Amino acid sequence: MNVRRATHDDYDAVAEMTSDIWTDRGGDYIPRVYHDWLEDEPGQGKKTFLAEIDGDAAGIIQAVMVSSDEAWFQSMRVASEYRRQGVSQRLNEAAYGWARERGATVGRAMIFSWNTASFGAARASGYDPATEFRFAQPDPDGDATTPDGYAVSSDPTAAWRYWTHSDARDLLRGLGLAPEETWAMRELTRDDFQTFADETAVFAVESDGGLAGTGYRLRTTERTNDDGEEETWAEYGLGAWDDVDAARALFADVARDAAALEADRTRVVIPETPRYVTDAAYAGAELSDEPDFVLEIDLTGR
């Protein structure tokens, strides 16, 4: 087995390797994004490792630095004919070593909750459970109304202050969607909220009793729906609130913000708990069908 950096020239081999993955869910996304997803050269804060056996593509993984000491590991795949031959172990070792050399003390990965086959493999590779979340999906609406007694500001200091005292911060282990990489999470900082306020959007929900919720917009992305049509999604890296009315206030501001961007759909990260999920539904937001799990591994001393 040889493990090396994946290149754009490996596209056909990777596409073939992943052709039988998730066929019941529309197939693997890697072939659709490969050339944009892959780093062009060393030094870009990420590295994609390809395992070869006798010249065949046997597996792939990508490691990304999302902060000075946090790594994100994604898209672990092993070709069906080479499973249970130590491919994932070799790929993980390469990714962990690369990240640790760059100062990472913790690494994280996301597994869709329906991908149960990956749970045992991740735990065997040293990962521990960290958190789970779901996407709330309020419809963009320029006329969405805020409940009486609530207001939403763009004050990053207020938004950060609510986050520091929120049960959502404990439930999500301090994580929100990362600006450095799509479909990645990292620990949020006070400076992040200022950056979101300056560059995208930040939300601080206030009620007569004080701060009652927070959130931030991360980016807009283009996605193809099931009918083959292009849609614009507005992505919000966090949603947290005190009660259902505070959720309504937050989602109303998100709906107006997304409408101003001419987005077709939204997604807002919320903790996967009975309260948050049912609050979101009661507040009128659609929900993704299933949650996602985040696992983490301590990279110190490895």
C-alpha cells in the first residue's frame, strides 16, 4: 500500500472507486465536487491523501486545518474490494500526522446519522462522540414578522454574550459551522462574531427580559435540487434561543435576511435535542430529515 497526495489526475480513479457508494441516496458527492474540493498544491491548509494498492485507488481522505489547533477530517472512502485490509487505518494515520505537524491538538469529523456503517470504524480509529445537530430550514420571506416584545439586532457583542451563557453552547460543545470549509465545524470565538457582523450577518435576539437568542450567517451556496435545478441556499452556522417566541424572532430575521439575498432555501444549525427540534417545528420552520453526528479525537501525544 502506498499513501500519497491525491491530484487532479486521479479524478477517474476516484470516481470509479466511489461509484458504488450511497447509490440509494443519489451517489457519492466526491466526483461532483472533486476538482473544486481538491487542493491545487501544498500549503493551502489542507491535504487530500490517496491510498493505492498495486496501482489501484483503494481509499481517500481529506484533512483541513480550520483553526490554529483544530483539524477537520472528511470524505473517508475505501473501495469495496479493499475494505478490511487496513486502508482506513493508514489513511487516518497519515491525516492525523499531517494535522499534528501543523499544530492541531484535536481533530473532528462528521458522520450522517443514517451512515451507521461508519460509526464503528470511526470509534475504532480513536474518535469519541462530541455532539449532534440538525438543520432548521425556515423559508426565505421578506415580510416575516417578529413577535411582539422581541427585537433582533446585529450587535456582535450581544450575540457573543448570549452564546457564552447559552445551553446551546454546551450542547454543541462550543462548535458552529466553520467559515474556512463547507460542511465543517470548529469552536467559535468572540472575534468570529465580529467578523460575521462585518462580512455576513449576525443576529442577537432581545426580549423585555434581556438577551434571548443568537445566530450568524456564514455563506450562500449553489446546489442542484432533485429536479436538476440550481438553487441558492443561505447557510447559517448557528441558531440558539431561550423559548419558542425567541426562536420565532430569530427565524423571522433569518427569513428576511435570506430573502434579501434572493436565496431559495435556508439551513440553520441547531442542537439535536427534543426542545430545540420541537421548538423549531413549533416556530414554523421545516427540519432536515435526520441529524448529523460530530466525533472528535485528541491528537496530542499520538
